[in-house]
Amino acid sequence: MRIALFGGSFDPFHYGHIELIRGAIESGACDIVIVIPTVNNNFKRGRILIPAPYRYYMAKAAVEDEFSSNVLVSDVEFDFEGITYTANTVKKVVSDGFIIPFLMRNGVPGEKAAERHSFFWLCGSDILPTFDKWYKPEEILSYAVLLVAKREGDDTDIYEQGARLKSLFGCDIAIFAMNGIDQASSDIKQTGSYDKLPGVVQDFIKAHDIYNTITVLDHCSDETCVKFYEYAVKLYHYLSGKRLLHTLNVGLLSAKLAHDHGEDCDKALIAGTLHDCAKELPMDEQKKMAEAVCGELFVDDKLLHSPAGAYMARDMFGIEDQEILNAITYHTTGRGGATMLDKIVYLADKIEPSRTYTDLTEMRKFAPTDIDSSLRLCVMSVADKFKRKGRAIHPVTLDFMSDLGL
Ligand SMILES: [Fe+2]
Ligand SMILES: [Fe+2]
């Protein structure tokens, strides 16, 4: 098969990306396109790009909505440590050890998946003038042919640039014509014109309120921002998509609430981001970890992930700060004598933007100015649910409620 690899930040995924992919397939230049969101190249630019899991799941939603099985999305870059370069990504994707199982997982029959494939790097003509400045361009070209879109009214002289690259690297480029939908992620973000994006992308952005909440990083230190981006990638390996995006939302909302209430945004960002890190570990592992943190205090399966999360945050993410670890331990129950950080993470967990389990309007309204009022509404709503289900409220939650005057 002829397989085109299409890498990018996709921040956000827009119609320009969709038309580029459609153009490549409809022109007959390739059989399959694999969309590869960049992951680790954004640490230093943390305040420009949203974390990789948001971009990956956004691209996946858009691709699944627009195309059939001939366009796939790969999470390959989540496996790389440190900064990722296109040359390394292409090298890995074209290897039999990667591409054959990847295609088979995506419904391509084994025999066809194991064929000898030819690979392309799909791109707009705008990359040509600077392609030779990329990291190891000759290595990229040893694995893949540049498959370049020629838009109507394109400023770049593709043929001249093609001749230049041929003289430098001895490579040919492949060219296809496409309809020129001219969208740029940076323009969309700058003008806030998210309504010009595909419907599923708009829904995704609204559900997570991501381009608003990400601005809270302006109140966090560079060091914490770097950690936040690193943790987002690391957590990808432990949590399913919905849970992962929830934990990142909680991190960002915790940092925002900390800023609103004059608390430490850095600690809130880290505590919120890691609060559910142990949620999808096997129960017996969660139990062991929880016991190591607080003995027999929590025995209910639904509560174990909180202390287990504190254990994992220390053990695997290197968190030593006891305030952060406590906020993780008590994020499900609250506790008597709760700190502001405990309250922030507890509340952010229940009202982050993608939560829809009940009407959260009032809780969200009070949260930035009167956190205890918001918490009272929140804890009462949880207590009502417990009553309806005949579940007992944990003693530490009763202490928490008592402190809130409930
Ligand atoms: Fe939780
Ligand atoms: Fe949670």
C-alpha cells in the first residue's frame, strides 16, 4: 500500500487538515493516511500548544467523523522520551515491527498489512523552503517521499523548491492538487473563531473548555508547566481517554481556583492533574498502595484510588510535597480540617468543564468567589446520591460536612 504520514500539532484540528487529507486520497496519490499528532516537541512551548492528549483525542474525533477506515490516527509519539523529531517518528512508523500490527489493529487484513509499503510524508508546500533545516532531513527522505499539496493561489514555487531539494538530497517530491481551504490554527486561536471548525472539534473544545482553561498556565511557573506537559504524556499510558482528559481538566481548573483564591497555582495544577492517576490500576494494586498510605482508612473499592493515587504520585511522579499528596488522598471524600488545596481539588474534580452528572451551574457560579458555598452544594448533591443508593457516607466526609456547617 501507499501510506502517507501526516504529522502536525493539530492545535486545533481544522478544515485545512481535513481537505489536505481528502485531497491526497482523492488525487490517488496514496491509499491510506496516518495522522500523527506531535507529542513531546512542545514542552518548551507549553504555553502555546495544548497538551498532547487533548490534541490526539481531538484529531481522532475529527478523523473518525470525516473519514472511513482509510484515515487513521496514531499515538506513536507518546512512546518517545524527550523531544521528538520527525526523523525518529518516521523511522519507527515505517518499521515492520510498528506498521504491521498497527494496520492489523485498524482492520487491515494480515497479508495486506505485511505487504511491502511505500511511504510518503504528507505536507503543505509551505514546508519546502525550510525543510532542509529540519532535524536529519536526509533520513526522513530515506524512508518517505515528500507528498506535497499544491493549493490554488499557492505562493510557493513548488517546482523550484522541488528542484532545490533534489540538488541537496537527490530526492524527488510528489505533488497533488487540492482545493485551497485556507485555515491556520494560529489564526483560529488568535481570533477565537472556533465556530469555523468542524462540528465535532467544536464540541470537543466546548466540552473541555480547553482554550480558556489553558490560559491559567500564565500563573504557573515554567518548571510546573513543563511537569504538567510531561505528566499529561506519562498519564496517557495509565488512563483511558475520557479519564485522562478529566484529570487534565481537573489540574487546570484547580490551578484556576487556586489563582482565584490566592493559593499556590503550581501545587494545585500538579495535585489536580495527578488526582486520578491510580484510578485504572488493577484493584489489588490499588488496595496495596492505599494501605501503604493510610492503612485501613479506606476499604470501599471506589475510594481506594485516592490514597493509591497519592502513593503513585510519590512513587512514579516523584511528588514529595505532603500538601499535594494529601489533596490527592482526600479528593473523593474531603476530610475534617481540610486545607484550601484539599477543597480546591475536591471541588475541581466534581465541577470541571466536562462533568455533566447533574446541574452544576450554581456550584460553578460560586466556586471562584465563595468556595465553601460551592462545596456545600457539591457535598449535598453527593450525599443525596449516596442516600438514594443506600450507601453509607464515610466518617471523614461527615467531618468535612460538619466543618462546612452541614
Ligand atoms: Fe477520583
Ligand atoms: Fe476525578
